[in-house]
Amino acid sequence: MSGLSISSISGNLQATQQLQRVQASLADTLTQLSTGSRINSAKDDPAGLIAQEMLRAEISASNAAVKNTNMANMMLKVAESGLGQISSLLNEAKGLAVESANNAAMNSEMLEANQTQLNQILNSINRIAGATNWLGTPLLDGSLSAQSEGGGAAFQLGTQVVSSQQFTQPIDSVLVNSVGNGTGRLSDLLSGGVAELASNPALASSIIDSAILQIATQRGELGTTQKYTLDHNIASLEDSLVQLTGGLSLISDADFAVTSSMLARDQILLGTAIQALGIINQNSQYAASLISS
């Protein structure tokens, strides 16, 4: 039969340490449940923390790249919309040139009326070219042409700021003094020009044909960039985001089933540790009373 010993009081220290360990474990478990994260400080998983922060940075960069690509898409849509309006105006100009070539049925007043319409069309083209802009940047006046500083509209489409993840789209000027062919420019169709309708409708028609082709080609280039560069870039980034988010969740998210089980375990251990400490304290007090009697 064992008896009471003064040394049994050391059990109090062991029980207190166990209680402190259980309380610390319970606090960690409650933190995981309240935040939903398995890693709430570096001590929880040093290697996991590094991976977690790298994935978060990649996710942030991917979201920014998606936003950049969407903005680039909207910018090119604005440019293409302006070019579409100019195409419509040029089609009307083509009709005026063909009509004005009908010399036998046209008098000077009719030719003058056609020329007035053509002047208005050309002025409208210049107005659209100057007014079409994105956040204050003109898009159709040559500011973003291949010959401009930067070689065109530069877009950051990837998650790293390197040339391989950037794209430049030149947009040529569509001002009337820039569009035409080797025989003249649209500006030559204005009243007094070498290709005005009354004097040379054939030259006017030829210049307009070249202008229509140039505008259509420019629209096609923008459409190709939107479809095969920007749209596919967005799809790729969004697929990557799904995988990156899944990886981050796997590394950092708390497993609620496991964590709930740990909570139940810690609560049981906490109750047991408190009871054990109470019993040890009672025994210590009893031993002390025997010594003093």
C-alpha cells in the first residue's frame, strides 16, 4: 500500500504543464475554426506558409492580368467601333463618287451638292478619328501607330512584367490626310482638291476604295487580336486561377471535420486536466495538514 509523500506535490507541476499545453492546443484549434485557415502564423507550418504566400501573390497577379486583358479588350472595342463608323461613311462616299461620274445626267448644282456631302463626310471622319479615345488617349489619330513612340498600344497580359508577357497592338491613323493610296489621300477629295468630284470622280473613287480596304484591314487586325490574343489569354488566366485557388485551399484551409474532432478532444483533455489538478491539489493539502499536525 502506497502512502502520501511530500514528493507527490511535484505532480501539481506536471498537471499544470499539461493543462497549459491543452489550453494552447485548444486556442489553436479555435483559431483555425474561427478563421477557416490551417496556417494562421508561421509556426503553424513554416514551409506551408511560404507556399501559401507565393500562391496568394500569383493569384493576385493573375487577377490583375485578367483585369488588364479585359481593359485591353474594351479599349480595342472602342477603336473598332470608331473604325466601323468611318467604314459606313466611306461607303456613302463611294456612292457619291460613282454617282458624280454620271456626267450626262448630272449638272453643276447636283455635283456641288454631292461635293458638299462629301466634304461633310470627310470632316466627320476627321472628327471621329480625333474624338475616339480611351481614358484620354486618342486611338485613331496615329498616336498609337507602329511609327509612334512605343510602337503602338502596349498591354501587360501576363503575371510577370517581362516582354514575353506583354503585347503591342499598333493602330494606324485614319485622319483624311493619312488614308488613301499612291495617287492621293482622302483629303484630296475635299473641295479644291485634285480628286474633287466635279473634276476627277474616277480618282476620288480609287482613293475611296483604298481607304475602305485600309479601314477594313485595320478592323480585321483588331478583331484578330481580340479573338486570338485577348480572349484566349483571359480563358487561360481563368483556368490558372481555378488551379491556383484550389492549391491555396489545399495548403491553407482548415479541414473542419478534423479540426472539429480536435476541438472535441481538446475539450475532453481540458476537463480531465482540470479535474486531475484539483485532485492533486487536494492530496497536497492533505499531506501538508498531516505534516503540520
